[in-house]
Amino acid sequence: MQWFECKVKYDKTLETGAVKTVTEPYLVDALSFTEAEARITEEMQPYISGEFTVSAVRRVNLSDIFYNESGDRWYKVKTNFITIDEKTAVEKKTASFQLVQASDFKEALDVFMEGMKDTMADFEIASITETMLMDVFSANLTETLADKEAKKKAQEQQQ
């Protein structure tokens, strides 16, 4: 699974009633940059009235995502996995990145540790930082290509 950060630019109505152009980052899983742009466009259409553009798409290196429905923020955890070279007996650290959904820093740590409890490898947490991500959209793998074709035909017949 590949993750892409997509930046969406649109006019947002603030609580004061003022309209402001904002650019917000979202995360989608996709097979290519083209699919990532198409997926974020599809995901955002119900939530944004008016025009919006996908201003940037970039690949993000994540090894895992730990979801927590009560969380309203996304935290990026940098983990160093520790291995020992058998020949030289030198300790080697390999960096890995995970994303955690949580309400605050402590909850992010707790959710991460819960998610890693069955990991046999030695690791250390190098950092936990709050991201600007607004939401994460993972692929709906239960919807097959045949389901999509049937849905598309149904929509065409309605028009």
C-alpha cells in the first residue's frame, strides 16, 4: 500500500462568516499519483461546496497506521528498529514512520504502544509530532471492480 499526501485548496467559510482560501493536507492510499488525485477529488466532493483544486500530491513513507476513532488529530511517530550485525556485533538503527490517530500527545503514545505490543523487534521512539493532516482515506477494498462498474451503469441510467 502506498500513501500519498494530497493538498486541497478551496474557499472555506469561517465561523465569522468570512470566506478564506485554505489549503489542507489529506492522506489517501493509491497505486499512483494519478489515482491519488482522483481518489482525493472523489472523497472531497461531498464536503466542499464550490470549486476546489488538488494543488499538490506527494508520496509519503509510512509503514503502518494506527486508527483510534476517538482521536481528532494525526501524529507521526518516528521509530528506530534496532538490529545487531552478527559479524561485527554493531548495533544498527533503521528508521520507520507510523501514523497515529489520537486526541493528544499522551493518547498518541498509548495508541502507538498498544499497536506495537505484539512486535518482536526491538525499537525506540525517536519522535512523535502532530501533523497538519485533516483526514486519512484508506481504500475501500470490499468494493470490487464489478461493484464499481455496476454503480457507474446505475448512475448513467439515472441521467
